[in-house]
Amino acid sequence: MKHLKRPINTKACSVCKKIKPFASFYKDKNNTTTGRRSNCIDCCNKQERIQRKSLEGCLRRLSIWSRERVRKDKRYKNVKVLFTTEELINKYKNDFNYMKLYKEWKASGYQNALSPTLDRIDNTGHYSLDNIQILTLRDNSSKRNHEAVGDMTRYIGVLPSRPAGKFTAHVKFKGKKIHVGTFPTAKEAALAVNSKCEELKIPIKNKFVNEDKTEKESTKTKRAVG
């Protein structure tokens, strides 16, 4: 049986094992033999997509995205990113709410609406570890839309109830909008949203409102003691 000669300027991909022309491989200066990577472009791109959808890869992508946004978007020219990629990963890789959000995104088949996004809690501040939260693209878009019309209270799932001067709370669950109730303050409504999320066993929407509650209670205690 005659051995078929491989065409000149071709090589086999180490992943898919297919013989492809050099043009189907990224250049690699460290490869002194062919000057090309061992994996073809298709396999490299596939592996990159898988990595970007991993638990830590998603956080790495969010860190890169925040820096690109600050660098390219003129609206963010006075905004700074005050954390490194590794600091962001260390903060959220074992975070309960991020883990639940990520698992729901993965279970949905990576639906774009459920993809994790980075959001500033205070939109006048910088991207810092104490001023960011991870929301789904759907919740983040909803927040931006409400801010655009002046109806946002900075809490997810909370809207002013006009003309009563109160605040309504709601939670989106399995494609349905669940009304939680009406409350005298936005903070109470946000706490009710979080309680409903815990009841439904989904990630809480307003992570830092619990800290606000603790500060409020501690202030009351100090006054009572004083």
C-alpha cells in the first residue's frame, strides 16, 4: 500500500486531527518547525468559547469588558476600574448568588438574557469591588431602561407607585412577573424582593440592601443606648 504524501504547507490539527493548510492555523513565533499553532483556528475558537463560558472565564470576560467600556466609551471617560481581574475572580468565584445566577444561565443553554453582566450600584461612582453587583443582562437592561425614564430607585424589582408616593415590589420568575407588595420606602420594597427571591430559591436581586438594613438597625440601637 502506497503512503500518501501530505501536501506541502499543510499540517494536522492536534485536536480535530484534520489536515489543513497553514492558513487555517494562527501564527506562533515559538514554533520553530512550522511557525504555526498546533490547534487549527476553528478548534482554538471553540476552546476559547468554552473557556469564556466557564465559571471563572465569565468573570474574566466581565473584567475585560469593564476596562474596554471605560477606555472606548466617551460617557465613561471619568470612570475608573479599581480592581484587577484576579481580585474580581477571588471576590465572586465562591459567591453564593453568582453561583446560582451562573448555574441558571448554564442550565438555560446560555441564553443571552440570563448571561451575567457587571453593574455599578451607584452609577456616579467608579467600578470598585464595593460598588458593583452581578446581574443578568435582562435585569441590567431593565434597570437602565427605568433609569432612562427617571423611575429607578437603584433597587432591582422596585418601582415608585404614583401618585401614592409608595413603592411596589415584583420578582420575575419563569417568565412571569410576581407582585410582592407595596411598601412605604424603596428599601423595604427591596428587602421584600430579596425575601421573595430566597423563597423561590433564586439569586437575590439587591445584594447590598441587607447591609443598608444592618446599618439602619445598628444606628437605632446606638440611639436607644445613648
